[in-house]
Amino acid sequence: SSSAGPQVPAGADALLFSYQICPFCCKTKALFQALGVRYADVEVSPLTKSQLKWSSEYKKVPIAIFSIGEGSPGGKEGKTVVVNDSALIAAHVLATRSSSGTAGAAPAPWVAREGFASPEALAWAEWSTSKLAVMMYPNMTRSWAECRQTLEYLSQAKGIGALDAFLTQTVGAFGMAMAHGKIKKKYNIEDERASLSACLDEWAAALEARDARDQASKGGSSGDVFFRGGASEPDLGDVSVFGVLGAARGLPPLFEEIKAHGNGRTGEWLEAMEQALPKPKLVG
């Protein structure tokens, strides 16, 4: 909530600090994508977190710094606001999406409709954070080898040094594997794959319920790919779940399992979301 942190680059609405494999970060990026937020992305080292040295108290990701005031991007006299936590970042961009600045670059056309952030859509967005996102880590860290594969992206990550990447992929992977049981205990997870599958079943049921509702009101052939928001109109729930599941892209075997869920229906929905979302508006 001050301009003490790093400045937002010229031409951007926001500066985002994130991990590529963090489901909360991926959810934030998907929302930025949907709303047309122009942003620069800073990849944070999971091991050293040196990119967050400016943030004295809060050391988690995502963190977003937004330009505020007249003339955004850039803000009035360089004024910025720092927002921590994916839920608070989402609340900020949703509150400012219709004002000048923060979400000024062309969003997806379906974002403008009234139902995009309906109470039901907001509830699914919250579900994606409180239930689905917490399932991702234990499903990506079942062994040291799996942890190392999950962290392979660091070798190519902008701003992460070779030594930092190597240490994170070895020492960091060991720490992630050791934390696996602790995370499962924290969230009362017995079988991580079964728990993730149950979440995917819950989401599939929401898609099917909307499908049936649309068939009843409009007619048409059942079985088409319908979004939770409607036949051709994703809502905030769709965007949030899509973002969270995207964290698994760095671990192909897991992502393939997710896509195959429900006889491939989850994969069809993910592909439809890819097509529906505009390209990310990355700056720098």
C-alpha cells in the first residue's frame, strides 16, 4: 500500500512476483489473462526468495504491485499499491476492472457480462483456492525425483541464476519431498491422488449441472463442452479452476492424468478454456 517496493514497468498495469508451479500464482495469472491486465512477471526463487527482499514481512507468493491513480499504467506520480495473496489480488482487479488503468487492456469479451463474477462464480473461485489448490502440492511432490522434475523449469527461468537453479532442484527438491507428509497431515489428506480426483469429480459435476441447465433452457445436443459460466461464456469459477490446474503443467504425467479425468472431459474443458482466453499481456 505504498511506493516503497519495486516500480511497475512502463506500459504495465502490474508487477507480479510468482512461482511458475504455484497454483495460487497460476490462478492469478489466468485472471490477469481474462481481464486483460498488462503485467510484468518476476520469477521468485523458491529457495532464496531473493526477489522478495524488498518485502520485509510478507514472503509468500503471489504478490502484485499495481499502478494507481491518473494516467495508469505508471500511475499518478509513480504511486503504487502492494497486494498480497491471490484472493486479495483477485478482489483488487475485479473492483478496478471497469475503472481507468488497472485492467485497461482489452479483456475477453465474456468478462463484461453481468454473470462473470456472480455469487455462484465467486463461490467456485473460493473453492478453487480453499479445496483444489491445496491438493496440487502433495500431488506434485510424492518423491524426490518428482520434486526435481517439478522444479526443472528453474533452469530456463528468467532472473534465476544457474547455481540457484541447481541448488533448488537438488536441496530444494529434497525439502519439498520431506514436506510432503506434513502438508498431507495439515489438510487431512490420506491419498493425494484420490483426493484430487474427488475435487475433479466435484468440478465435473458443476460443469454437467450447467450443461443440463443450458440444454433445458436453450435446447441443443448434450455432451458439448460447456463452461460453468455457460455454453460459450466462462465465468470467474472457470478461470480460477483453469489457473489452479495449470500449476501441474510442469509435471506432465500429473497433467495428463488430470486431462484424462472423466473420460477426457476435463481435458476437453481445459482445451476450450485455452481457446476462450486471450493471450497473456506480458510486458518485458
